[in-house]
Amino acid sequence: MTRHLIHMPQNRSSRRPLRCLPGLALVLLASLFADSLAAQTLRGRVAEGRTQEALSDVLVSLLDEDANVLAETTTGPSGGFSLQAPGPGEYFVRAERLSFTTVTDGIFYFANEQAEMSVALFLLPQPTELEGIDVQIQAQQTRRRLRSSGFYQRAAMGIGRFIGPDEINRRPVFSFGDFLRGIPGVRFQNESIQFSGGLEGTCNPDIYIDGARVFADFGITTLIQPEEIDGIEVYRGVAQIPLEWGGFNGTCGVLLIWTKAGRN
């Protein structure tokens, strides 16, 4: 067998290589030629970057300079792989597996039709965010908090106005006042919430956030932001106020606000 060195053109430094994604890559290049070979072969091994243990089931792809996939394979138990290039030229290799960083490395330059190169690629663990599951869990937690606060039980009685998580997620909200817009007899003006139709005509309701009474004479938006809210209950007038929130002892009404980080 005759050994040859691969010729690397001097003007290749001006070429912009494909950007590598986060990870570790160590390239070990060896050029082996034999008269019996008739293709460009890129062999390699993929391992975990910290433990150096072999990684199986890694998708390894051969790419051209435009990131087109020319060939792909999957690593076996030893982490090994083999890819055939279609002809002389410059190529990249990409390794990807769920829960690990994706690594793209190159340029690998095959000068003629009978060449073989080897490469070692190292991937780092990366937590996988299961967005759909996270959203579902968050929704369940929200409903559990609202249920324990009595939100759904009071809503089933049909007294008052209720704004729950589903409605909050559907409507475009840019300020706290957007939650109250369209509710008859409710105004949000100059950071002040006002109910009309009570014993005093226009009045300021009692406000509770996560069950605690608050005094928002200086502005409700200093206490809470729209993105923090999971549910709102509006009770206008003494007849609507639930007993646990003042009942007939009130003179105006009650506004209950439940937050994502509530105590319930």
C-alpha cells in the first residue's frame, strides 16, 4: 500500500467554512490511498465529550458547502460510522442526537477519487425542552391553584364576571385595563378601578390579590403586571359579593385577582 498526502490548496484560507454548532469536535485526519479503492470514504467515531464513552444512534450526515445532505448513516454500539462522498471536493460532517448538542465539522478535502479520512466527534449533553409537556403541566398547575381558591366553584354559580386562563390566553392584553375592557359598569382610569351602580354611584371596589386585601390608591399596575395573572373575578354591587369576601358588609364591590405564582 502506498501512502500519499492530501494536497491542501494555498488559497483555501479565504473560504468561509460552515459555522459549527455548540459542542466539542476533535478531528483526526489520515489519508490512505489504495489502487483497489474507488471512492472517497469518511470514517469516524462519535463519543460523549466528557466521559469519552461511545454514542450509538447518532445521526451522522455528509454535507456539501451549501449544507445539502449528500449521505447519512447512524452510529452503532461502538459509535463508529462510515460515509461515502460522491466525488473529489470539500465536505462537512454533522452529528446530531436528541438531548445532545449538534456538531458540524469540516472542511474535509478529498483531492482525488481514491481517498479515506477519519474523524472523531464529541457531543455534549444538552437538556431537551419538551415544550408541549411543559405547557400542559403548567396549565394543570394553574387549574389546580384556581380550583383550590374556589374560582371554578364560584364561576359555576353564575354570579359575577369571571376571566379564566383560557380567555386570558386568547385575548391580546397589553395593560391591566385590557382585562376589564367591555365589562359593564367597570372602568379603569388613571390607574384606578371604578365600579358604577353601587350604593354610592361610582365607587372603588375592594381588591384582593391571591386572597390578600391590597390598597391600590397609588395604582394597581405597581402591584401586578398582566403577564402574572391567571384569573380575575369581578363582583359589582353588594348583592354579588360572596360571603367569604365581605358579603353584605361591602358597599361597592370586589375584584379578585389570582396570579401564576399564587399561594394556593
